[in-house]
Amino acid sequence: MSSVQASPDAVRVDGASMVFNAGSPGEVHEHHDDDQRLEPGDIDTLLSPSGSGTTPQLRVIANLLEPTSGTVEVNAKPASQARLDQDYGMAFQQSGLFDWRSVAKNIELPLELKGWSKADRAARAQEMLELVQLPDRGTHMPWQLSGGQQQRLAIARALAAHPPLLLMDEPFGALDEMTREHMQAELLRICAASNTTVVFVTHSIPEAVYLSNRVVVMSAGPGRITDVIDVDLGDRHSDATREDDTFFKKITEVREALRRVEGGSSGAALGVDDR
């Protein structure tokens, strides 16, 4: 009988630790004692008070920061190789679009860097515009789009080269509440359609609960993991999800975990600090 081989982890962190200000009186040792695994298609949210190291944690996964010890793998490869292979896309609070390039040309930029042909770039850009529901905006300029549309465009550009992993640093933080909720639903739809794994940083409890398979709660600097809370709101989210008792119960559970953090509860140390 043949055995079924499990899919490799999309993200795997094993005992990663970092030393800041090495050799100085202010030397700081931080550890990541809990191993972390994300399966393909998972969404994990890092939630914390400000200044807890959530943004640097994304940089460690993206190999923009190198851990002092331990290992980080993306798609069963060292994070450094995954970075070279462009296995991840990144989206930030500011969309980072180029105002002198059209909407379609913004999406095509990472494809140009990878050497795609002009025809293939154009076809992929239109495919992504369809995915983020901006099919007729390719010839527009970014400044002609609303804030929510600009963020959808930024996600389209981040996903254009088929990256299996998307790293997002408070991408909806600057949006009004209704647009933010719409973009959360859009992100779930887009990632389900592309089977993209996501690591998402936010300081919003409802956003973390709505989006996540797991909410990773961290203390203020030095960043420490204090809780990992599983969330199951079903496969198809809707406006009704935000009014469901399970949604509110999970918000309360996460809020109480954050209160324990503010009360000085300690946990397993995370590998980075926001400094």
C-alpha cells in the first residue's frame, strides 16, 4: 500500500533566536522556543501592543533579517533561498504604488524583474485585475483609484508572480472601517482563489479574528509569544460572520489574552524585537 506524503509546510520556524547589540552592555538575547508551522493556504495573524516585534518577525520570515541561531524555512527551502526564488510577496500599510506607471504596469513590475515576456506580463496583469475585481482599470493611474482599490492593486502586484506566501504588515490600517471590512473579505476571497498562505500583522482584534486560522498573541518588547489561539469561523465568511456568537467569543478570548500580556504575563520568547 502506498503512503500519502504530506505537503511541506509553507512556513517552518525552528528555535530561531536573535542577539541584538552583541558584545555591548545593552546586549539583548531573544528566543523563539516554540516551533511554528503554517500549512499551505493558512492565514496566521500576529497581534500585539505596539512595539512588540511583529514587523521584524515578517522580516525574519522574508530573510530580510537573519536569525542568530535556529532555522526558518519557506516551502521546504531555507528562507534565504526562498527570498532569491521570490517565493513570497509583501504588502504594507502604504500601497507603495508607482504613480508614473499605469495600474497594469504596476502589476507587471515584478514580472519584468523576472524576465517575463511582454505578452505574458500583459496577460497576467489582466488576470490579476480580474481577481481583485478591477478588470477595467488597467489603463488608469494609481492616483485615480480609491484607497481600497489601491490596496487591492498592491495585493494584485504582490501576487502577480504566483508567490505561495504573502507577508502583510497592517495593509488596511489606513482605511476607514467599512472599506477595511470590505478589504478583509476581499483578501479571504483572493487567497482562497490562489491558495496563498498569509502572515498578517495587525493591532485590531476583530480583524485578527475575522481573517485568521490562528491568532498569535505577542507581548510588548521584547516580543514574546504568550498565546496561539485557533479560530474556526467556517470556510465562507460573510457579513453575518461578524454577528455570529462564535466571532464574539473569539474576540473576547483574544482580548483576554492581550490583557494578560498587559498584566505582565510572560510566555515563550519570540525571535525579534521591534527596535
